[in-house]
Amino acid sequence: MSTEYYLGLMSGTSADAIDLAIVDFHQNKSELIGSHSLPLTPEIRHQIHSLTIPGHNEIDRLGQLDCQLAELFALAISQLLGKLGLNPQQIMAIGSHGQTIRHRPPGNRDASFTLQIGDPNIIAERTGITTVADFRRRDMAAGGQGAPLVPAFHHAVFQSTSVDRVVINIGGMANVTWLPKSGKTLGFDTGPGNVLMDVWILKHLGKAYDTNGDWAASGTPDSELLLQLLSHEFFSQLPPKSTGREAFNLEWLSSMLKHKTLHAADVQATLLQLTAHSIVKDIKKLATEECEIYVCGGGAYNLNLMTELALQLPQSKVATTEELGVAPEWIEAMAFAWLARQTMMRKAGNLSAVTGANREIILGGIYFAS
């Protein structure tokens, strides 16, 4: 066989779009063949976000959205195949992350569980392609956090034997992967990535995100507010650790702003500092000063954030994964293509040193096309 195509499907914490990537793993390479993004409507985004916190009539709303998202996932897959002139029979399997609507990792006061929706039965039925899904819960069953899972992929494709590297994934939440040349990979969530900046600009300017970080750049960070935000208990937790919108959301931010009279742009500037500071603090605990640092995820396109990371890490080279040959926005979708392949080949998909699971284990459930 001259090709080994897997399709990765990702809808992240920001719930702004469905991202898809087809990756060729022939001869153990990881070549991005094509990609596609299907924007989610504000109505769908609102439905997703409303399910991340307890509310009225949750089961019916969850069930309906589970099916609705699966149909959208199948549509996006059809669009990508059409764009590339491929047929379903050429795809070995789909790796669907699904849409996280609740993530309560071990160590929280509540019972630990994680839940992603986007029914894989529908995806497999509509596309005619074997679908692998529900990756996170098996890791949690083995005592892990269920997140982050992408460090295993970072290790597979970005590990170097000659230089220490850090990969920073800045989506709605941010996570870091430490890739020392010695080979002992570590990784964990550092806290909010874009999520708070996105909800704040949506509230005040009606925009989905802060292009280039321009609005944050127009404000002045407030040091008192930054310290208050950093007092959140997550930042003092030791790895392995993971978090989500359940912990960092508009309601929490609003509670931090009570009795304060800050300009909205100054709050945005402070939120950008929160993301940068929390990432840098954790990198300094892990990494050597001479390491290379590569950023992926939507945050790689926030030029103000990238500048701030470089300023706070002056001894390190800071760039995006574009320099390693992979566009930052497709890393996570590619990771779930890789995870699907690991599952189909009966290989482990997690790193126990990252998630805290008691062993490295095959992840996900397989929904065969026929």
C-alpha cells in the first residue's frame, strides 16, 4: 500500500469550528495531505457552552446536540473528501475527539469524569468510514486525567535527539509538552489559553476572538487583577493536571472583577498576561534555557501573545510549528488522526507520565463502518 490515510476530527474548547486533517502515515511518516475547517454557528456555540456548566433540562439538550454535532462532523468530512477528490474507501479510519461538554479530572471536589459528544455511530453510518472516538475516558479509567492527549503525538513527530524542545498548544486551554533530547516526555495543562480572552471580547465587542491580540495591546495590564486571577487553585496544583471551561469561564472572571472599575481593554490585556505568565511559569519549571519553543493552536496567531512569550523567555527560541513544517492550526486534528491509528494498530495512545494513568493503554472505542 502506497498510502495510509487517517482523518482527524477536532472541535475544541472555543467551539468556534470543526477542524479536520487527513494525514498519511505510510512508512511511519506524518504527512498532512489536506485540511478543512467548518465554522460553527453562534447558536451551536451557545448550546455547547451552555452544557459545560450545570443547567436546566440537560439530558434532552445533550442528546439533541450529540446528534446535531455528529451530522455536522459527517458533513465536514464529506466536504474535505470532496475537496481532495478522495473517496471514503481510501481512509483507514476517522479519529473523532468530539466536543467536550464537561471535564472533571481527578483531584476535583466532584466525582471525576469527562464527556465528549458527537455520536460516532452517526459519523460511521453517514460517512461509511470506521470511526474511533471516546479517547479520554479509558485513560481516566486507568487513573489518568484524560488530558492532555496531544503530547503523545508531539513526542512522535517533534522529538529531537540533538536539542531540547517545548511544544505549547494554545487553544481554549493551554498545555505544554516537554521534549528533552534525553527522551523523557512530560506535559500538562497550564490553564486558560484563549478561552477568557475570547469570552471577554465577545461580551464587549461582539467578536469571536481578538485578532492578533490588537485589543489586548491597546490596554494596560492590571497587576493587582493578574495576581488575583493567578490565585486560582489550579495554578498551584502539581502535574499531572488538566482543566477546562468548568474552571475558567465568564462567570468566574466576573466574580474576580467585582468592585473593580477597569476599562474593558485593560482587562483583556491582563487576560493575555494571565495566559502568558501561567505558560512561562510552568515552562521554567521543566525546560533548559537553551531549548527551542514551538507554539501551535489558535494562540500561535495572536501576535501580541507570541511577542509576550518571547519577552518572558529571552534565552529560548520561540516560533510556531510552521517552522517544523506543520501549520499550527492543524496539529490537534492531526493528533487525533494519529490516535485513531494507534487504536486501530492496538497501540497505546496515552503517556502515563503526562496524564498520570497507571499504565499506557489503547484508547477509544471503534465503530466499524461495516
